[in-house]
Amino acid sequence: MSYCEYCLKLPSGDIHKIYHDTVYGRKITDDFELFGRFILEINQAGLSWDIILKKEAHFRNAFDAYNYELIAQYTETDIQVLMNNPGIIRNRRKIEAVIYNACQMITIKKEHGSFLAWLECQDIKNTREWVELFKKNFKFVGEEIVKEFLFSIGLLKGAHDEDCPMFLP
């Protein structure tokens, strides 16, 4: 069963239905929001998306509204605060990857003006090439993380089934 089929059967207030109908597969132009989605996808690795959706507000708060310029300055003290925050996924490797990736975002912004501009300037034809690019530039990324991140921000086609009311050609 696809995510679309699953979500179409849910009641209107369900967290998955809301995400599916209003967020998933939609283009994001704000770099902090793009980075936030990237943080969520990294933290979802090995866990259910349900857990991440329920913790999204906690992630946003814990990671300074996804401001990668602030996150890039996090110290060991900040890591300890995050490791003690029950509202997020307390995995040191994931937290350290978020901080490292925030530093990478600053470099990307300097070179391309924005994360979105960097994403859109890539001449990439398939998922494998996207994964290679992300592995070259970021930590804690693999095929599923990269693919779902790109689906979720509308950069890769296929987020929604073609017969889904949310499908955007």
C-alpha cells in the first residue's frame, strides 16, 4: 500500500493525513524549512515516520527553528542539552550529523546563494546520483533518506500516486 492509499483512508485530523495533504511533495523555498525537513528525514532513519511527525514541534524548538547558522555553532554543551531532550530523537550520531550538515549548509549558501539554488542547479538524472552528491556533502545520509527528502520537498517526482488528489504533475 502506498503512502497516498494509506493516508486517504485516515480521518481528517490524523497527523499523517494532514502531512500528506498539506506538506508532502510540496516545494519549499525557505532554506531553514528545507534544512528542517532534512533534519527530520535524518532522524527518521530506523524509526517510523509517525514518531517523527509527532515530535516535529520539539525538533523545531530544540534546533532553533531549523536555523542552520545557529546550529552550526553548537558546542558539546549544546549536544548534551539535546541528548537530554526527551522531545527529540536522542541519538548522538544523528545530532552530530545535523551540526556538521548545518556547517555544510553555510558553505553551500556562500557558494550558491541558498540550499534551494544548490539543489536546483544540479544536473542529476536519477536517485543514485542524488545519493552520491549528498554523501559527498553531508553526513548520515543514505538512499532512503535522500530519496524521501527529495520527494518530500517536491524535487523528485513520485511523492504522490498519480490518482491521488494531492498529485502535482
